[in-house]
Amino acid sequence: MSKRRSVLAAAGAALLATAGQTAAGGHAVACYEQVSRPPVYDTVYEQIQVHPGGQQVEVVPAVYGTVERQVVVRPARVEWQVSPARYAWRTETVLVEPERVVSRVIPAVVKTVHRKVMVADGGWGWEWQVINGRKVLCKVKRPPVFRTVAETVVVHPERVVHERVPARYGQRQVQVMVAPERREKIVIPAEYGTVAEQVVVRPAERRVHVIPPRYETVARRVMVQGGGTDWRPVRVAGHCG
């Protein structure tokens, strides 16, 4: 607040304090009236960022070209020329079956004989009998039991005789080698050709472009002094002079 407004404010306070006296018939030396003071505005200019900026990546593709180079179509190799072996036939005597001794079994001579054998000796037993009209339990002797059985007996036992069988021979055709196989080494040189292939003349690359932030100046209305109430001096005839 300025010095003049301070003075006016103090005067206004004094005026309010002495208003009663003036109304009561006192003589006013100075008079003031209350006025409204509107706020004061001004225009200021400031920069604001309208774009933050950043980076832009540019991809530059690779550049290719074609070159020719010599390549091996078929590598050198070694081959072998084989002359097969030559054979002929001849007759030779071979052993078909060697001499051997053969064992022959002469079976035994047997016959069947019959004889009577006791299969149970009888023994004692108990049985019910009626004697003189009375049924009594008696101990009785039972007769032995016989049965005829057949048996095989050896008249002449089994025997083994040995016989000598002479060897047997025959003839056969056999193949014999007249001349062995021959191998001859042959070196075949490599074969070459030309091929075209794609190569990279310049590789692909990434270029980063920096975009700076962009600003603009804008006007903005701001209040530099607020409104309020002030006191201004007045002259009232017959009262204030």
C-alpha cells in the first residue's frame, strides 16, 4: 500500500471516529468519501512448450551389388580302374565221406513167463453170523488171495557190435585264379565355374535425428493490483473547507 493510501486510510478511520461529533454539531475540518477501487490488470508474455521434441530414427536400407567369383563345380578326385581277376576250372578228387566205425546195437532177447503170487494173506476178520437162531459177531480166519502175473525175463542181453565203413571219394569242379585282380589309379582334375552372388556394398544403418522442443510466446492477462476501497477528500459547503 502506498504512503498516500495509508494516509487516506488513517483519515478514513479518523473520520469514522469523529462522525458522531459532526452529527452532534461539531465543525468538520476535512471531509472524505469512500470510493471503490477496481483491480488493475496487465498483459504479460511468456514462452510455453508446444512440442517436447525427441528423436526420429531413419532406417537407411543396405545397398547390394553383384560380384562374380570362381567356384569349384566338381573337386578333384581319384578313381580306380579295376581289371577283374581271371579264373579257370579244374577237376579234383575230394573226400566225400571219411572212414568211420559204426556201432550197431543188437537188442536183447526176452520172453514172458507167468507165475502165481499171493496178493493178500487173508488174516482175521469180524463178521455177523446166525447160529441156532441167534445173531452173533464172530472172529473168522480169511483165506489168502492169489493172482497170476506175467513177467518179462531176458534170455540174451543187449549187445553192441562195431563195423568199419571205408571212406568214399568223388570228383568236383573247382574254380582257380589264373590272374589276380589289378587296380590302376586315375587322377581326375577339379572342374571350375563362375557364379554371381549378391554382396553388401553398404550395410544398412540407423540415423537418429534429434528434434528440438518447440516453444511459442503467449499473452496472458494477470492482475497486478487487487481492487479495494479508498477514501478521497471532498469539500462540503458550510461543513468542510
